[in-house]
Amino acid sequence: MTDAPTQPADAPTSPPDAATPSTGAPTPPADWADPGWQASARDWVAGQLDRAGRRITGPVEPRVRPWSLVWRVPTDAGPYWFKANNAGTRFEAGLLGALARIAPGQVPDPVAVDADRGWSLLPDGGETLRDAFARHRDPAVWEHVLPRYAALQRAAAPRAGELLALGVPDHRPGALPALLAGLLDDPDALLVGAAGGLTTETSARLRAFLPEYAERCRRLAAFGVPDSVQHDDLHDGNVFAADHRFFDWGDASVAHPFGTLLVTLNSVAHSFELPDGDPVLVRLRDAYLEPWTDRHDRADLREAAGLAVTVTKVSRALSWRRALSTPDPARAEYAEAVPGWLAELFEPDRL
């Protein structure tokens, strides 16, 4: 789920008190159209910008999706971006603040985050890779981007427990079979029998597939690659072209790191019209896996990547269900994504 056009990025390290610590208290769903909520958010943004020596120079430009509200905020130093997440993706603000500390220079440095309210404020990051590809189509750029992203995941792996404590969803291989079973017990999310949803036959097939899915998760975990943050929506619209920082973490989870290849390779194949198994996709997979060859055999890494791509299709369905846990009627526009990703379990993978 991409949440902003030319979204935030590079900035000086935020001051030590820029992040509002989480109290752990639950926050009720926000009504983003409520004038009182908007006034509170504007006051927060103005206050944080004032502390950073910036002044708002005009009205905000909003963009609303069921999972987030984004404001482009004009200032005397260029645009800044305010983001408010819904309850299902509220963890993103706290995660972004943590990753800025764990892997400096790899994600946008927030001016401020409020983890309890799911608010973040970031400076503009310039064009995305997608913008750059519109002028010069070169998938080889990903050969530089993916090892950089792998380095972020390796840095975050020892802090996986900290990320889970921030509310980042637990999609580790050991947790996914039960999560899939629970999702199959949610006919409303799966639109069983409805247009765009699962057929009763596919629903039954998925239930029969549960033991095999659990075995694949077990095999994946057995390779011993540490769980870490997994963006789960890493495509060219979520990477800045200038410095290759990674943004829009609302789909993220703590999971097997190689699951990121599902969306990334699908996106590259679609953007550059590459067939399954194309040598470019193989090269990008191997470039991503290379940082792990210091501790793991290449053949094992490739096998683990294949398992992770399949296993992560359930993670995608779960992230969409989480993002659409909102009364916003606009959710209906995206509801088919939940059953759609589960049905992908029976489709061939890119590699």
C-alpha cells in the first residue's frame, strides 16, 4: 500500500526529544474529517516544525486512504509530510523512529513521531525510483538497492523483540500457520462466495493446504536465517531515487526477511515486462541474498528464498486485512486484495 506521492526522506538526525514515547494506552479510531482532530493534528505539526526552525506557509494538501491520511505541508524550507495511520497500521510511526536509530541513513529521519497516535512528520525526499524509471528504465538499479535493504534487515534482526514490542505484527514462520487458519475463519474478509472473493472450492482447498503450509513454514525456519523487519511492499514507489532510503512501512511485520522478494520481484517483472524466471530476476534475487553468504550456503539461501516467497503470500493477505480494519466505506475498493493474495498460494512463483 503506497501512501504518498513524493514522500518524505533525507533530513538531519531528529532531536532526542522529537519522538513522543508510547505509553502503551490504546488509542480509539480517529475521525480524520473531524474539525477537532484536524485542529489537533495541525497544532502538532506546527509545533514540531517550529522546533525544527520551520514555518508553515500555506494550506495542507491532503490525500486520504482507508489506512492513512497524508498531508503535504508547505513550509519556508520546502514541503514536509505528515502521516496519520489507522488502527491497523498505527505501529508504522514507532517503527520508523526505531529504524532511524537502528539503521541510520536507510530510512527517512523523522522530524517527529507520536507512536500512540500513529503520527509521523518527515521532510520531503524528492523523486522515487518509479519517477526515475519513467525517464530511464534500468532494472540494474535494484542490484544496488537490494543489498542495501538486506543490510537494514541484518541490522534490525537482533532488535526483532524490540520491534514486536512496538506493535509491529508477528508474521514469523512459526506464527503464520495459526494466522492463516484464523484468516480462513473470517468469511467476511475473504468475501467467500461474493464477486471478487474466494469461491467455496478455493476456500476448501486452502483449508486442505494448511498442513502443507505449516510444513513449508517449518522448513523455512529451519534454515536459521534470523527473523527481522520485512517491509512487505518494497517496490519502486517506496524507495527514494537520490539516496535509496526506504519508506512507507505500514505493511511491515517481523518475519522471515526473504519474504520481501515476493512484492519486489513481482513489481520489477511487471514494470519491465519480464517473464517468470527471467535472468534479470534471478540476478536481483542473488544480489539480495549475497549479504547472507557470510553465514549460509548459496544453494540453501536460494531454497529458503523460494519458500519465503510462497509463505509471504499469507502475510500480504494479513497486512491488507489489517489495513482495511476501518469503518471507512472506501475500504470496499481494496477488499479483494485479501482473498486475492490467498489465492496466489496456488499460482507459480517468479523463480
